[in-house]
Amino acid sequence: MLKRVFVAPDPGRTRLRFATRAVLGIALAIAVCGLAGHSLTGAVTGGLAALLALFTVTDATVRGQAVTTALLPAVGLPALTAAAGLHDHPVARDLTFLAVVGAGVYARRWGPRGHSLGVFAFMTFFVAQFLHATTDQLPELYAAVLLSVLAAAGVRFGLWCYERRLPPPAVPAPPGGTGLARVTTRQAIQATAGAGFALVVGQLVSGQRWYWAVGATWWIFVNTTSRGETLVRGFRRLLGTVIGIALGLLVAMPVHGDPTVTAALAAICVFGIFYTAAVSYTWMMLWVTLLAGLLYGLLGVLGPGLLALRLAETGVGALGAALAVILVLPVTTHSVTDAWIQRALRCVHACTAETARRLAGAADADPAPRVAELEQLLARVRLSVAPLVHPLNPMLGRKRRARHVLALLDDCAREIRGLVAVAADPEASHDARLAAACHRVQAAVEALTDGEDLSVLADDPTTTEPALAHLHGLERALTELARPLRTPSGSPLVGA
């Protein structure tokens, strides 16, 4: 876990810039709320709104990000109104909260924008529970949300919009094999069921802090698709919470809510959340838990008992998510992983075809975007197969086979990158051997994806020609993939 965070590559220092900009944006939002005369409740609400605006908006283009950011208050303010208005009506409040959970997850079928708006609606309802917001506070909270989103947008799109200098990221559409609509519908039902369990049991544990259980269930479902992914994410959330609570005892409690020290530590936590989110959910949860402890310190209620209660409610939420994905319309790890692998293999086919055109002299041929797409697809494969290679997975056969598949897919990606690099050389030439090798690679991919017999024979495995060497390496990797991908039902990969 330490290696993943401190050794993980950060091309172009993207994660560093992402985290630093978040600290600036949230600090500006809180400062604006302070200048507007808002109370601590308003400042906390504004800070969270700015955090979400900077964290959850992930549209592929800057223009799309700006539109989504502008739409956040349109879903956040009604959720805030409902939460505050139903403060004294627990049954109606709980049912509305569950409706927000279901709608927020269902909205993911509309891509990154739907996901962002769903998260913002849920979290504004959540923060109203956290702060015990009432209707008389709504004007201040409205202003805090609007000012903070505006401040965050000013930093993101005005002061430091580093995305304008970057090519739009390749964001692959969800695989058609499982069906986007079907998965999001199932997840919405699962999340609502899990949140319902967390809400009921969480209230039995604590009538005051029950919402932590619902929040845990919600965030466990974020960015997961299959049963296995959700279970692993639940474990990581619980582990990060445990470590964060231990740090809270050592760091947050001695501060005693001192505003200056708390602000400095909160800035470090925000940086940690944004910097580690892409590489370790456990580390992100560590920083989230520590930040929550600091906020409770500002509110004057932090103590060992509260931290223990936070752990208990997180456990309830994780249990709710686990029961939901196991018992309610489960989506298996195998079905999701297989769909992403099929997409990755088809992208290998497209990369090879585009590279062959480039080597043949086609001026409009550019395989680079396909390579970027392949990297994104392989990242999705790794995420989907993570439950199988998790250290706590007791099924060693599945673990070995999954690691073998990942290694072979990485070999494919490495050979593709090398091939594209060779093709980018203006001196690179095309001959009959290259055409034959490209054809064999494409035929191998078609056989793997169509379930046909695969027999790939490299005509010159000892060649020193760089392009041919990469193509032969790609052939070998595809040939070796046939065995683990065609394991019959009931084998180590199927039904995981």
C-alpha cells in the first residue's frame, strides 16, 4: 500500500497539480464564505461544495467540465432544501434520503455528468445531516454553496486550468456485453437496498450519527461495477477508516479544535485526498477520516467515543453494501472482467490496423489515440480483476490465472507501444513481412473475441527488425492468452 502511493508514477505531475489546485480552490471558497459573514456551518458546507466541484467533475473536455460544474447547484440546493425541511420528520427524511441514493446511482447511465450530479445531490443531503441543518439556515447555506462552487470554478477554469494544455483523456464507454442500462439499474437497486440496511441498523447503533453508515454504503458503490469490486472497496474503506481513526487519536484530538492548526491540518488532508485518490482508496479514506475528525474538533464534539462510533457506522455501511451486492441482482466479477478484456483486445486490433496504415504511408493514420484508449481499457481490466488478485483472496488458482492474464495483457500493451513508436519514425518502411504479421495479429484478436480456434505462427521469431519484433511479441502474447480466456465454466476465472 505504501509503495502504491509513494512509488506510483505521476506523468506530467497531474496528480500533484490536481491536489494543489484543490487546496487553493477550497481555501478560496472558505475565505469567501468567511468574508460573506457565514457561520462555521456555512463555511463547512461551502468547503464541501468546493471539494465536490473540484473532485467529482470528470467530463472529458474543459467545456463539459464547466457545464457540469454550473449544474451542480441545480441538484444540490433542492437536496439541501429537502434535508433541512424534513429535519423533524424522520420517516419522510429517511425515505427521501434513500430516493436520493437510488436516483444518484441510476444517473450514472448518463456518464460522468450524471455521476457528478448524483454525488453532489447525495452529499448535500448528507452534509445537512452532519450539520443538523434546519430551514432557518437555508439562506446562508444556499449562499455558501453558490459562492463556493463559483470560487472553485474560478480556480479550476480561470486561475489554473492545466487541462487546456492536455489532450482530452480517452474515456472508454462501458462495455456493451453487460449493458450500461442494466448495470446502472441493478446498482441503483443494490445501493438503495444497502443504504436501507445501513440506515436502519445505523440508527440502532446511534440515533445521532446514523448517516455515517449510509455515507459508507454510498461511497463503496462509487466507481464499482461488479460484486467483487464492491466487496474489495468495502474492505479498503474499512481499513482506511481504522488507520484514519488511529491518526485522529494522535493528531486531531490534541489540537482541541484550534482554528489555525485545524486549518493547516485540514489543508494537508485535502491534498492527501486528491493526491492519493487515483492510486489507493485506502489512503484516500485515511485522509477523509482524519479530515472528518478535525471538523468534529471544530464543532467541539470530538472524542474517542465518537471515533469508535464512526468505525462502527462504517462497518455497518460496508456490511450493507456487501449484503446488497451478494443478494440483490448480483453482477459477477467474471462477466464484467470478460467484457473489459474483450474491449481491450478489440483495441489491440484497432491499434495494429492503424499502425499498419501508418507504416504503409497513409498520412492520416495516427495510432496514438488508440494507444491511449488501450491504456484506459487496461486500467479498467485491472480494476475489475482486483478482487481476484487481492492478497486476502483464498482461491489461489483464480489468483494465479488472473495474474497471468494481466501479465499477458501488459505484454500486449508494451509491444503495441513499441510498435507505435517505431511507426512514428519517418524512416520506417513497410514490407510484405510487416503486412503479414499485422494480418496475423488481427486474425488472432478476432479468433480470441469470436471464440474460434487460434493458431498463430510467427515466420521469423528471431528477426532484428524492430517493427517485426514487436509484432511477433504481440503474436506470442495473444497466443498464450487463448488458454486462460477459454477456460471452461467452473474454472478458476469463471464465476468469480
